[in-house]
Amino acid sequence: DILFDTTAIEGETSATIRVVNAQGEDFLLTVGAELEDGSRQLTLSGKDQVFVVGGRDVASIMPQVDVLKEPEPEPAPAPEVEPPPEPESGTGIESTPDVDDAAAAQEHVETAAEEGATEE
């Protein structure tokens, strides 16, 4: 049945069901408390009427608790990563001086190698 002169469910509501159809349209069905005859009032978002449906019809659209999707858990925050420690002075790591050309770079490598050989 359709109650054309009524725009809201009379009394308490017992459930709200979100439905997404094949075209991706989103609707809310609001179901009222059970009436004396076992029927329930129902509203549909976007419609200004109240519908009266039988108890069996309501049972057929109410999802069973065991088939409801669990809400997606919030993603865990990313673990904090500490930056690598700064090298301490005297670790044996020398910075390379700026060089202008390949010949100067080669000379620097050879000089460093000779100094390393004489330290032993």
C-alpha cells in the first residue's frame, strides 16, 4: 500500500538499509517498527510517500546478520623510520674535494692510494 498523504514514518524506525543499484545509484530504505498486523511502514529516499509492506516482504529485504560486510579496518599508521646516524669524525671516511676534470680526479685517486700504501 502507498500512503500518499503521509511523508514520514509514524513512530520509531527499526532499520535503515543502504542500497546501491546496478547503475551505481544510492538509495536509503527506512523501515518502521512492526505494526499490530505485522506490517511495517517504509520510506525510500527521493520519494515523498510512505509505503506499507507486509512482514514477509520486509523480512525478504532485511539482510541477515551473518552476511553483512564487516567495515574495512583503518589502515595502520606507517612506522616511524629513524634517519641513519651521522658519521662520527675520525671514522676514516674522507670527503672528496671538488674536481674540475677527469685528470684531476684521477690524480686525487692516485695520491690517496699512495698515501694509503705509505701508512702501512
